Amino acid sequence: MAHGYHGVSMREVAQAVGVTKPALYHHYADKETLFVAILEYSLGDLREIIQAMQTEGDLRGQLGVLVGRLLAQRPDHWVGLQLAAELKHIAPERRADFEGNYRRVWLGGLGQMIAQAVERGELRTDLSPADLTRGLMGILYPLVSGPAHPGREAVGSALLSIFLEGAAPR
């Protein structure tokens, strides 16, 4: 995170995780493969969050699960989300593959719940479900970025309230 995709060598990665460079190459053919694996790991976590959210019957409950799961992890756990801006450095076909998975799992899962909430009358209709989904993601970004700090739970609740009250039907 501190140095970006091009600012870190596989030797430095190996040192940081306490293995030899050949051991790292045994598991990952190259830096791009390792990078995509980190992103895919985060995507698996997001898939689990979507599944947990689907057990709730209304948007407030679903978003409560989302915020709770985000808060249950330290922000550095979500390094894959924070590294997504570095996708521009990988092969176009790998980038397209990951972005497709991301849109299907995360944006698709959240978007579907937001669309259902709009249909149930829980959210305003003058914004598309896609715009509401992007707005939600932007509002909640502080929970997955930056260092952990005291009071994150209060921040999570306040951010959720901002979204729900601002996106409530008028």
C-alpha cells in the first residue's frame, strides 16, 4: 500500500512475509499473479458479506450487517479494496476478468439489494439503484481505508445514518 504496485519488488514482499524469494515464486508465478490473488481474496470476503446481508429482510438490517462486518476487521484487512486503483498496472485481460468479478459479486450484490429496497419503498426513486449503490460505497469508504481508530463503531453508525436518512423517500 505504501509504495504501490511498481514500488515493491518480489524480494521485498518475500522479506516482509518471512519467506525466501524462491518460496514466494513457488506459490505465485510473478508479481501480477500475487497482486490478483490479493484482490481475489478481498473479493471472497465481499462475497461472504453479501451472503450475510441477504439474511436480513429490510435494507436497514442488511446495511447493519454490512457495517458490522466492515467494522469487525481492521482497515488493513481490506487492502485489496485499497489496492484496486493499482489495477491499471496489470495485463488488460486480467484486469477485465477481475473487474467483471468485482462488478458481479460486490456491485451486483449491493445493487440488487438497493434495487429491492427501492421497490419496497425504503429508498428514494429519483436516483437510480446504481447511483444509490455508488453513493453508499463512497459514504462507507472510511470504514475500509486509513488506520483503525477509537470510535470507529460510532463513525460506522453515523455514516449509515447519513446514507439512510439522505436516501430515504421524500
